[in-house]
Amino acid sequence: MNKRLALALLAMTLLTGWRWPFASEPTNLVLSCRNELVENRLVGEQQDRFYMIADFLLQGDRASINYRYFQQDGVPVGTLSMRGKVLDADLEEDVYALSLNESHILVEDEALPLPQHMAYLKSFSQRNMAEQGVHNLTLRLLHRNRESDYAIVFFLPSTAVCGCSVLDNDDAM
């Protein structure tokens, strides 16, 4: 009886086209995002200004992120690099869930204060990795212009939205 049931289930799956759930489709996405960071460290008109370039490389099940911080005049301040894997990629909806488990920080001059964004991201990601072993991040491309290779990207958990240059090799999209 068990053989008949197994054969019937096999026949149904072959006839209906049901397939075993596989991992997400392979991911091949590169985002390069540039942001101006304006910080109000002091009361009044004096503000610190920094630039950040964030590069995201999602390839297959691997993910890497490099946040590079610069002073307004282009002098490097520091770099925060994280690596891990792509947990899920919904290519139709342009949503990517990442699980990062490695973090490397380079500070150019320890005597200078870090940009607030860098200090926060460094602290938040290191705490997550120490407590949970990973720092999770989700990217959602809210709008994508394929002709100009540009996207508006929403980041969780930071809830930041920014414009990014897009480079990918997904011809089907």
C-alpha cells in the first residue's frame, strides 16, 4: 500500500508541475550608493559634513557591503566592511534579505570623531554579531530605472532611502 501511495504522489507531482522548494534564484546585483551626511554635533550653524559611499555586492548566495566614509574635502575617514550571505532574493519584487557574519573596521585617524552614521552602524552591527552571530539587513528596490541603471533603495533596519547606481547581469528583467 505504501508503494502505491508513493507512486501516486510521484505521478501527481510530475503531472501538476509541483516542484520541491529550492533556494532563491541566483543573485547578481551590484549597488553603489553615495550619500551626503550632515551632522549637527554642535548647537548653532556649525555642522560636520561627510560623504559615504556604500557598495553592495550580491552574487549567488554571497553578500558583501563596504561603507566608505570621507570628509567633505575627500579625505578618507574610515571603512566598515561586512560579509555574509544572501538569505533570500525575490527578483520579481526586488527584495533581498542578507545575513552578515563578518565585520572589519578601518579608522584612518583615531583622534578624529567618526561620522555619526559610521559610529552607529559599527556599534549596531557589532552588537548584533556578538549577541546573535549575525547582522541581518534587507534591501528593497522601490523604483528601478533599467535604462539609466539607477534605483531608489529602501534599507531595513535603518529605514533609510537613497538613490543608487545599479549594475547587474540579469538579462531576464
